[in-house]
Amino acid sequence: MLDIKFIKENQKLVRENIKRKNQINKLPLVEEIVKLYEESLQLKQKAEKLRHNRNELSEQINSLIKQKKNPEKLIKELKTVPEEIKKIEERKSIIDKKLLEIQIKIPNIIHPNVPLGKDSTENKTLKTLGKIPKFDFQVKGHVELGEALGLFDFESSARTSGNGFYYLQGDLALLNQALIQFGVETMVKKGFLYVETPLMLRGAIINNVTDLNDQQNQIYKLSQDDLYLIGTSEHSLIGRYVDTLIPESKLPIKHTSYSMCFRKEIGSHGIDEKGVFRTHQFNKIEMIVISHPKDSMKFYQEMQDITVEIFTSLGIPIRVLGICSGDLGDLKHIQVDIEAWSPRKKEYFEVGSCSNLTESQARKLKIRIDGKERYIPHTLNNTAIATSRALVAIMENYQQKDGSIKIPEVLQKYLQGKKVIKKLD
């Protein structure tokens, strides 16, 4: 969320940024927010002037009383002041509420390196890594492979929970745990503090760590309480600092967490496809950084490099995709997706996402830094590994002709040295 004062002083830049994001319908909001902001300032000045007048009247009344003169006229005038202040403050409260509603809709200023484009079809490949495997047999998808080996049970999950859920069992379930252990160990070695977080957050926190589109299409709400299931541990990792003044000496804050995540997955993608690629419940290791503004792009590169390292260590071919202006979320300054190769589809699919949100998220959460001067920090988030997506990538890229699946070398120690996943007896 942009600072209103910044919007007023940089109207041309804000309008150009809106155009770059292909959100022409939001252009009138700039003029509207400036107009409302000026009205809010005028109302504030009127209220302050009335308070000053009230103090002066009180002094004059006290002076007349000391002089044993009649202050009745001034007392009568003084009595009208609180009501006038109240009316002004009520009007200002309405204006400020409208200001916030508009402020949230105006997108963050995007980085110069963000590719220009109208939607996801115009995202840009920045680099590819790893060798795409060649097979001398008909490759299978992860569902066919897993069911043939007896490692998936979608029929039971459909009965117990509905579409978008699954049972994992045997070595595939253990492989999932191996990915979690490998991911957490990697993050700790990289200097991130491991944190166990709540899986539910209050509405006020969810409102400030997500945008409206995510709230409507992704986030589950508990009907009886003001609580929401997290769609990523980023929400609770960054949400813990709501309305907090952080000493500058604590920067950078680098935290990581493993958690179950929950998403409705409403929208263009749907949830009907069988498998573990897109589900309502999944496991993910996330990372966040809170940094000084001058350091945020350095951490942005560092964070995405960690995900790249994780997947190259697993031996999975990947590409780094620059998200274009029209596909970039409103809170984000710049974003890349890390994508893995699917031998079955012969295309890449998303396994992680890294974003620099500059001040936008921290401003909504009222996170401030106490240094020589107080300022708003930059926040960043990145997926280290979403294990269900990683399982799909491993199963497809490591499948063998007999239907078994090789286990990536870096994960074998977590499975007691086992090298191949075979049919469950």
C-alpha cells in the first residue's frame, strides 16, 4: 500500500505505474484520493484550530472569573465548540475510511526490471537450469505412477473430505517428510531462524497480509469465529509483527517455517484435476525477510537463489520466470516464479514464488523501524519448497521403465539409504 503523501506528490508516476500494470480503470482513483486527502487535511486543521480556540476561551473565562467579571457570553460560546469538533471528526473519520479503501486499491510501484505485459502469457523466462531428461519409454504422470505403486488413495479422500485432498502412504509419504527435513535443514544452514507458527489468524491480520482477490478465492474462514486458515506460513510469519516498532539493530529479520497450508483454489485453475498438483491442503516451507529498504533487492536475489539451489540439488530441471506487470499482485514490487519441468506435459510448472513487497505490506501492518529516524521496512517472501509440487516433479523426472521411481541422492539419507520407490506390498 502506497503512502498517501507519496501518491499526492508523485501523481504522474503513480498514473504511469497503473498503466504499466494494465489497470486503466484505476486511473480515476488517483485524483479521487488526492482530493479526499486534501479534504482530510483541511478538516484536521479546522479541528486543531477549534481546540486552540477552546483553550483560549478557557483561559479568557478563567481570567474574567479572577477579575470577578461575568464570563457568561464566553461560556456560552465555549459550549458550542465540542459539538463542532465532534462533527468535524466524524466527517474526517468517514473521509479517512474512504481514503484507506482507495489506498489499498492503488498498486505498489513496480521495479524497472519487471517485464511489461498484460497477463501471465507475457511473463518472461530469465534463465533455465538443469538437463531435461530423455526417456526411451512412454512417460507417465504422477497420478498414474503413484496409483500403480499403491502410494496414493484418492478414493478414500474423496469419501472423507471431497475433491482436492489425498492420502499418501508408504515410501511416498516418507519422501514427503524427507523433503520437509531437507528443506528445513537447508533454510537453517542459510541463516534463517526456524519458527513454528499458528495455522489460524484473525481477520485483521489476513486483511493486511493478503489482497482482496486472495481473500475471496483462496482463504478459508471459520464460520463461527473471526479466524482464517493460513494459505502460507508467510501470513503468520509477517503477521506477528503487526503494529510493532522494531529496533533497527534487529534487522534483517530472516525467518522460515514449515506448515500445513489451506486454500480454496477458486478461480480459473479449478480443483477438479486428480492428483496432488493443486489441492486444498498441502505442506510448504516458506521464508520471509524484513529489511532496511536499501537491502531488500539483495535479499530478493538471495531468497530466490535458495529455491533454485534446492531444486537443482534435487536434480530437477527448472526455469526462473519473471512475472510481468499485468500478472503482478498489487502489493508486489517485483516477483519471480521458480518452475520445474514436467516430462509428461513437456512444459514447466510453478513450484515456488519469490516477491519483494517493499513498504506496501509493512505499511498495512503498521510495522515500523526505530533507528536514527523511524521508517517503514521492506518485506519479502519466498517459497523454499511446496512438497506436493516437488513430489510431482520428482515422480515424473525420476520415473523408470518398470514404473518405479528413483529417489534423489540428497534425500536418500532421510529414507534409511533407500534408492528406489517400488510397489507397496
